[in-house]
Amino acid sequence: MTSAAAWELNDASYQYPRGPLAVRNVTLSLPAATLTAIAGPNGAGKSTLLALLLGHLEPTSGAVTYGGRALRDWTGRALAREVAVMPQHEHTAFSISVRDMVAMGRYPHLGLFEGERDADRRAVGAALERCDLEAYRERAVDALSGGEQQRVRLARAMAQEPRAYVLDEPTAGLDVLHEMALFEYARELTASGATVVLVTHQLNLAARYADRIALLSEGTLVLAGTPRDVVTSERCSEVFRWPIDVHPHPGPGADAGAPQVVPIASSGVAIRGGPVTLHT
């Protein structure tokens, strides 16, 4: 990869058929070998932005590149060797074991009709161990809890051994142990030279672990920068339409001083932009 940025979006927009602009004139550089968190409220355009980064959607206007090349110039197989994806949701049409699901991450490295090699088995074993799944290897994926299935999807991405990871809400359904383990491992990946881009609603964890945060609102990039630049009381209150205090993380550790959001609880609070209706 010759570019200092893994991905670049240049004035990129996307409009769904007969719908409004889901992503609006976003110019954003995602540096290689860093952890970038994409955050914002529901409907901010985060998942659409990921689809543009992966080439699943082509921008209505503007351009998206990976490794200095337009996404359309990458073959699917070549891009799969470079980028591993952990989707937020996934449906399997048939029952499959945890071990076999994780082994699917090796497919981009295998030739037609080629069986697993020692290197593939080592990669699968290491991913199972890293995601705390060794005891589940023979279990059916569809028999696992949502959080356990999330860990299987992460292990599959790890087994792929890519240069970049795209993770869509990877901590959804995870307990505290596995949330923290995921962010710790994401930091380890960037330390070894990989690029990690993740969508998250865990703003406090993003502020503790990410090198950069890209904050979206209504399809527009509000700001991209360091957590201290992006996570401020005024900006978060405006974007999330709820009064928010920001306090430094007390530590100890390397994340001491990282901004942490504290929503203010009050029955009489005014919500910016009008009332919010929650559907159950």
C-alpha cells in the first residue's frame, strides 16, 4: 500500500433511490495503521459510509479510494485479501460449526479447490483462542447467543489476516470483558501495522482507544480528529440532542485524561431539535 492513508473519501455523497442523501459531501482521510472510530446518533449515515468504504455502494458523487486506488479498480478477491469485514448482523442459510465459520476467513488466500494448509489451520486456531472461542469450536453458530456469534464474526475477520479491518458495531451484545478485550485487541492490531475502522455507539471506549474519531450527524461529517478534539460537551450535546458533560478519564493507564461523556439525567431536560420518539 503506497498511500499514507488507507482510505480516502473526496467530497463523497450517496443517495438511496427515492430517498434523501444518506451521506453528504464527506471528505475524510483514514490513516493507515491507526484506529478510527466512526460515531454518531442513529440515522447519521455510519453504515452507509462503511458500505462506501467497502465498495458495496458506489458514491452518487465524489470518490472513494483504498490504498491510493479507486475501489472500482480492485477485484473482489484482491480487496478481500486486504480488508476483513465484521458485519453487525448476519444470517446463515445452513447450520455451520464455529470452527468452520472462522475458517471461512481463509478463503481469499486459497486457490480454486485448494484445501487448508498448515498456515490456515494456525490462523484459525489463533483466532479462536484470541476470541475466547476454543470451547465452542464444534458448536453450531446458530445455537450461540448474539454476543457469542459476534465473537465468531470477529474471529473470522482475524483469521483472514488482512491489512485492514472494518467492524460494524463490533461490541453489540458483548459483555464488559469481551468489549474491553475487543478494543484492546484493536489497539494491538494497529500497533502491528494494521488499519482498523469501526462504527460504534460506545463513545467512551472510542475516546479511550481510538487514534481518531469521525463524528457524523444527518449524513454530514461534523468533525474528524483526536478524541480530545472531537468529544466536547457542546459538540456532543448538539449532535446527540441531549445535554452531555465531558470529564477526563481518571486512569490509571495510558488512557488517563481521555474525554468521557456523561449524559445529564433530568425529567425536565430540553432535547435539541425537538422531541425524540423511541419505538419499542
